[in-house]
Amino acid sequence: MINVSAKTQSNPDYLISPQDLVDWEKTNGVIPKGSIVLFNTGYAKLYPNRKEYFGTDKKGMEAIPELHFPGISPEASTWLVENRLPKSVGIDTASIDYGQSKDFQTHRILLGNNISGFENLTNLDALPVTGAYIIALPMKIAGGSGGPLRIVAAIKAD
């Protein structure tokens, strides 16, 4: 669980960078291959306030140009694919791409490498930086590219 919430407080369009990953590893060790990497931007606490969480009160197509929330940069996604190859990534915002994304490169990079993305997560601040077990239970949707997910975490008791 990588906490970047201090960086997102003053920048709603913050892009999680490879440097965030390197800095986390300096303190916590190498991200293991096949792990699930979760990003805590602090945005879960803003939900369900639409204006704060999405950056706009608008809905539908008119909201799209005004979306502002953090996401994972394409560079960080590429770094993860090339250096750590996690099983999945998750974030507490509406998308793994940031709100102003037009090309959704983070989706393309991660999903194109069979790394699933979990969005709209909550309570990440309750997880330790390492050692949580993640259980992700997707709804079965035939022919869909995504779907609702029930995700839970378990923390190993000492």
C-alpha cells in the first residue's frame, strides 16, 4: 500500500510517478512480482461529495472535461510492468488514469499486460504498507471489459 495522499492534497491532477515507487521501495523493500499494489491518494475520504471526489458537480458527458482526481502515470505503469510485474493495481479514485486523461494510457499499459485495475477503493488508510491479503471478487459479466468488484483485505494477526 503506497500512500501518496500528501502529494495529492494540493494537486488534484497528481500523477503517481516511478519516483513514488522507488521512494516507497527505499523504505519498505522491493515490490514482489505478482503482488497487488494499492495506491492511497486520500480521495476515498472525499466520497460521496461529487464536487470534491470528481472535481465537478456535473454529470454525464458535460462532466468529462472538468474531471480532476489523481491517477497512476503511464510512466509509473510502464515501470511496474518492466520492473515488478504486479498481479493487480488498485486506487481510491474513480480511475487508475487521472481525471484529465484523454488517452487512458495507464489502462492500456496495465491491462495490456494482464494487470487488472481496481478503482474506487476505500479504507486503504487502514491497511499496513505490506502484508495485507487482498481478495477481489468480480461480478461475472459476459463480454464486458470490466465490472463491479467486491474487494476485501485481511491483515495477518501476529
